[in-house]
Amino acid sequence: MKFIYLLSAVLLLTTSSLHAQDTTKHEIGLRISGFSNIGFIYKKKLSENTYRRYRLAFGNLNANFHDSSMLLFGFSAGGAMGKEKRRAINDKLQFVYGTELIASISLNSSSTGNLTIEDGNGGTTTYKGSDLLIVTPSVGIGFVLGAQYNFNPRWYISAELIPSITASSSFGSGSALYSFQAGFNSSSAGVTGAYRF
């Protein structure tokens, strides 16, 4: 009789575990890239091992003041949308790959006469003049490569590299600067912890 109770309990747990895997179509998580770059990620299951992914990367907001006047102001935000596929390596580990469309915008203002803007790939550009306002939109494509470890049907952790090709332009103060970047840097590597529901 004890064997029947034990067998019933195992079947019940197995069935509920399999049901949890079948009904989870959404994933939400936190992605960390370096110590200063944190964003949210949301994934929706399209079919078996295929997901639509959305990343929202909160950029920066900064302001520098001297006495009562603002000297520098900066704001940037970006995000990405793409498709991800997964291939099983073993019962817990999966290889992840896909593509993303990446977009961002930044706004920088200075009343000091000089304004230095990072191009997002380790370089900088300096603008000279009074009361500068520079707007920089950027668009590109990223290639997702990584691995995902599934702790259980609800939680996983993944590590990814997203090398990208981007084009950007900076407008303002009577000038325009166009740039093109390809490759990847430390901000293209990230770790994500996510929950399935």
C-alpha cells in the first residue's frame, strides 16, 4: 500500500512539473553588463525553442551644477528587439543564438563651451562652442551567442555575447557627425537571471 502512495505522489509531482514546463510562455529577467549597465529582458515563446526577445537598457541620466547654474546635462536610453533560438546541449544546458535590432538615443547639453560625447565603442568626440545641444540617435543589428543553464522549470541563468554593427549620427550646434561601429566591447557581454511564467 505504501508503494501505491509513493507511486501516486511521484506521478503527481512529475505531471505537475511537466505541466509547468508546457504552460510557461513568458520569461522576465534582469540583465547585467558590467557594473554600470543594468536592464530588463522579456521573452515570449513563439514555438518550441524559439523566442521573441525584448531588452530595455536604461542608459544614463546625469547633470552637473556649479553654484546655481547647470553646466552639463546628459540623457541616454536604448533597447533591442529580436529572435532567439535554443539548442539543447544536455538536460540542463542550452546553446542560445539569434539576432536583435538595437536602437538608442542620447541627448547632451553644455553651457561651458566644451562637450565630450562617448561614441559607445570606447571613443569620444569633443564639440566646442557655447550653449551646445547634441542629439545622437543610433541603430544597429546585434548577433546573440550564449549559453543558458536551467536550474528548474521556472528559473535559469544565461551568459551572452552580443557583437553588433551600429550606425549613429550626432546633430546640433550647426554640425553633424556620422559614425559606423562594428565589433564588440565589454558592454556586449552580459549575464541574465530570469523567471518563467
